[in-house]
Amino acid sequence: MDTKLFLLLSFVLLAVLVPFLVHILIQVSRMIGSLTGLIKTTDTSLSNLMSEVTVTVKTANNIVKTIDEVIAGFREFLGALKELGEGAKKLSSALKDSVGYFVNLMSQTSGLLGLLKKAIEMLMKGIKKKGGQNEQE
């Protein structure tokens, strides 16, 4: 009788548990279907997102490259300005020297002309005196 009772209890327990197990398996199947749909949707969304991120990164890289080129051009421009400033300093120094030389030359020429003028005046006075003496004799 123990075996019959055990089989009867097992059959009743199985009859009660099978609908619950079937219901649980159906719910698990639905959940797996929903997860599969979610994964497919997420995969599509992530694929689109990654495409957009890739395009954005490429655009950002192009902008950075352009900025680098502008900065390199600006550095080159600053180098040219520096060289221009150095050239202007050298020109200024040369002009100072030239002006000093020119002023010195003008002063020497002026002094020479003054001496020449005095010499001509003295010569003219000497000629006038000798000319006046010759007429009196």
C-alpha cells in the first residue's frame, strides 16, 4: 500500500504542479522573446548610435586638424613678424649711423666752407689793399 499511496500522491502532486510549471515555462518563453526583441532593438539603436558617433568623431578630427593648421600658420606668421622686427631694428641702427655720419659730414663741409669763405675774404682784402697801393705809387 505504501507504493500505491506514494504513486497516488505523486500523481496528485504532479497534476497540481504541471499547470504551474507550464504557466512558468510559458512566462519564461515570453520573457525570452521580449529579451530577444529588446536585444535586437538595442543592437539596431547601438549600431545607428555608433555610426553617428563615428561621423561626429571624424568631423571633430577634421576640425582639430584645421585648427592645428591655423595655429601652425599663426606661428609662422609670428616668426615672420619677429624677423621683420629684427630687420627693422637693424635698419634703425643703420639709419642712426648714417644720420650721424651725414651730420658729421655736413658739419665738416660747413666748417670747410666757412674757412674757404674767410680765405677768399682775406684774399679779396689783400687784393684791394695792393690794388689801392699801386694806384698811389
